[in-house]
Amino acid sequence: MQIHETAFIVSTYRSYHEDISKDIYAKLWNNPKTELLISIILTSISKDEAILHSLRNRFFYERMSSFFTKHNGGTLINFGAGFSMYQFQMSASVSTIEIDKQDIIDYKKEHVDRWVAEGKLPHREITYTALDFNTKTAKEIITILQPLIKKRPVFILVEGVFFFLDTSTTDKLFDVFNQLQKSGDIIGSVSYLPEIEDTAVYHRLLHYFDSHNDTNDTFRHQTIPNQYYHTIDGYSLEEHKDEFELSKTYTLDYRITDKSQILNENMYLLKKEQ
């Protein structure tokens, strides 16, 4: 498995539970190869994965919608965007900068442009940028992205990314965010807590990734303690929720009773200070 395949998997998860994820466009990416992969994942890792990813999408969909409605637009910068479709459910007053590896960016732009022309997607102002977080310096990333920000305020989303990075790259990205954003801007972040490393479901996840890994892709298996988000320079932690908590609000007919039995990701909102 290559990292880009996870983009197809996550988008398909969201399409399975539109009522939860609120992503009515995710199904555009569905394909038979990914469907086969998902059936294996749900059996060998966790039957709850599709629901959990839909909950994650719902959390950020609602927070971003509220943010951009309050400010009458702005810019969404989506680091590691994959095949997320948030921008098409936001107002046309929101500009989006999509960042990912070159192959994902090229594939996504080609398909999105076609679907917009066919009327399957609404037109949005989107800038696509290929970046490798591991090889570019903070200064290089800022030099590329700063001129692309045409509207403010800025909401930065880094979703489903940190698991694949190491600590130094994570620190570098938060330095980049700090220099790109202004007071009142928001970061939305996702990561696992270190406690998950002791769970059977997490070991099943690692076994699946490592046994299906291509030699060209690196899986760092990073987990991040809550304390990290309290010590990020220039930011205050505004909100912290995990998927287990969200399931109590959005999945009344689908009960998850034990957080140690799921791949329980944590979502954080950080606000840029003065």
C-alpha cells in the first residue's frame, strides 16, 4: 500500500455515511479496487473505521463552516488534502489551497476540473500545490504558500497527516503555520494519543500498514500527547474532541461503548494569538 491509496480509502469511508460526514461528494472517488481494500480493512483492523472517519469529517466540516460564515469567507489551506471535498460545501467566498504529493494533486485536479465542467461539482476557487513536507525547509514552504493567500482569515487543516510524519517535520509545519497565519486564525489538527499504542486495534493497524507497505513510502506511526498542543508557540488550544466523544452526538443508532477497541483519533482546534 502507498500513502496515496489511503486518500481513496478515507473518501470512500465518508461516502458510506453521508448523513454523518455531510460529504455528499465523496462518492465521486469510489472505485472497485478501493471497495475491495476496505472490505479487508474493516474485517482485519476495525469494523468501525468508516464511521470514525465520517465523524472526523463532520467535526471539521462544522467548525470550518462556522468559521467562514462568521468571517464571510477567507482561505482554507488543506495540508495533505487527499480527496477531501470540504471546499465544495463551503461558500464560494472561500478560497482553497490544496497541498499534497504531486501524484495526488495531478489526479485530483484533473478529475475535479472535469466534474466541475460536467456540473457534478460547483465551481470553487482552488489552488493546487505539490509539496513534500519532509524535504522542503520551513522557509521554502512559506515562500511557496505566502503569495497564494489572497483572502483572510485563514483556516489551516492538517488532517490524517501527522501519523505519517516524524517529530521534527511536525514541529517544522507548526512553525510554517505560525508564520502564515495572523491573530484569530485557526488550525485544525488530527493525531493519535500515545496511549493507543497499547491497544490491540492499533497493533492490527500497524501490522496491516507494514505488511502492505511499498518501499517508496514511509509510515512513521507517530502519536502525539495532548500536552504538545498546549505548548505550540503562538497558539492557544480552543477545542479538543476525540471520535469516541463525537460518536455519542452523531451516531445514536451505532453504539461504540469502549474507546480502547477503536482507532480513536483526537481532533484539535488551535487559535493564533496576538
